[in-house]
Amino acid sequence: MHDAAPAQSATLHDVAREAGVSIATASRALNGSARNVRTENASRVRAAAAKLAYRPHPSAQAIARGSTRTAALVVGDVADPYFSAIAGGFSQAAEAAGLIVTLAVAGRSPQRELEIVRTLRGRRPRVIAVAGSRVDGADTRGALAGELEAYQAAGGRVVMVSQRDLPFGTVTVDNAGGAHQLARALAGAGYRRFAIFRAPASVRTSRDRCEGFAAGLRASGVTLDDRFVIETEFTRGGGYEAARKLAERGLDGVEIVFAVSDVMAIGAMTAFRDAGFVPGRDIAVAGFDDIDSAIDVTPALTSVAVPLREVGLAAMRLALGDGPATDTVQISTGVVLRESTPGRR
């Protein structure tokens, strides 16, 4: 007679499902950080764990208790004010929670992003936040999701600052809506001949902004000539290069350029000046993000305001909150018209 095969060990997922709570809540209730868990939820989790004979993994306990007292933020480009502003808000919220922020730079590379997350898992931060546009077609998507799921199952908290693409808590920006509003406002100011400087279509942030802007033009009865939708790098240098090419071949009646980020727009303004054009007089320029330097350049840059510090604060709140681990928080935007786009009426 053979002995019965041992039952498969219960997992944290099993306990959370039995108790009717999120994995994050179950983890905190069992691993020493139940202060943020309602009493009735904590009781249900403990009862479920006893029923299923669940034993927390030591590494899960270490992460959930925050023994390393760190929160890791992965950004695309530390030199880009978009990411530095998000990091400022994230750090402010982390400090209030008694955590120290570790910053890692992926260089806008999905492969590098994956490598960083793998390394961070071994260092057991309490939170891993990944800020940066999702890139369609990246062959690292499944591996990145797997790494983050394993980290989360061990008690860590994951939050994305990007498009809703992976099954984790996500802070999103209304990119398409903000660009749509900007297009309507510029068309209302009398502009009819537009150019767009955009990143490759695989970069979701750029694509959403470009598509929203084009939709806003159509809603305003303005036709966009595809010849003037210029693909370039999602950087200041990319904006400069796109403007240089446009200036070299002649503006051909283009009245205004929309660059899908402020840093691209600022690079474009520099290139237009180098080519002998005066931004705001010979050609108007608008951007997106409303970074601090948007009001420091001359002329001050029209943009779509994104409360970037609030994005960072929201990311940390979402990571440390008691809601479902897959919650989404959308950050609204608003159009700010400045001297770089004077009215034409």
C-alpha cells in the first residue's frame, strides 16, 4: 500500500481568494504590516490561512514588513524633467511613509528595464514602481510581467506609471484627451496648417498624444497633411532634428508645430532659431507635459499641463494603499496657452 501523495502547499493567492481580499491585503495581514488592514479583513485572512495551513515564506515576510525600508523607482531618462518631476512626488510620499527611494534609469530600453527589475527583486524593496511609456511589440513584456508578479506574490507592491498594459496598479495620464483639447484650442485660435513631431508609433505615450491631437483637428474641421507628421526620437535632440529637417525643406505654409513632449518642443524651437526663424512669430510651437522650463524659454511654451509631481505622489499612494493591486488612477490634464502660439485672428 502506497502512502498518499502530499497535498500541494497553499499559496498567498489561495489565502486571498478564500478570505475575499486582495493579495496585497492578505500579505500585509500575515506578514507583520496589518496596521493598514481593517480588523475584519485581517481576521478573515488569518482564518483562511489557518484553514488552508498556509505558511508565509520568509522572504515574503521581509518584503511586506518593509525591512529594507526602500522603494525603487525605475524611470526612462533621469535627464528628462518629466521623470525628475515624477520622482520628486514619489520621493515626497516615500519619505512620509518612512521609506528611502532607490532610483534606476532604464534609458528608455525595455531590455534594460527588465534587467533592472530582476536585480531589484533580489534587493527586496517594499515597492517597485516602473515609470515610462509602454512600447508595443517589446519582446520583454511577458518576462517583465513574470518578474513583477513573482515579486508581488512574495509580498511586494508594484505600481506602473504609464499606460494600462500590465496587470498591476497603474497611474495613467490622459494623453489622448489632453492632446485633443490642445488641438481644439489651437484650431480655435486660428491655426490651420499643422505639423506634428512624434516618436515611433510603438511608443504608446507618443502615439496616444498624436492620435488625440489628430482627432481634435478633425473635430475642428482641420485636415492634417501626413507629409508633416515627422517621426523622430522622443528627446530634445529628436525635436531639434525634426525641426531642422522641416526648416531645410521649407515650412511650406506650416503655421504651427505640435511636439508630443515639451523637451522635443524646446529642441524644435532651438533648431528653428538656428535656421533663422523666430518661434512664436514665424512659426508657432506647442508641447505636452508643462515641465518647469516651459515658462523659462522664450517665448513661453504652450503646453498641456500634467501635474507630474502629483503623478509621483499618486504612484506611491497606490502602492501603499489597501485597494486592489490592479487599481488604475487617471491623472487629468489641462491646456495652457502661452506666447509660443499667439492667436491668428
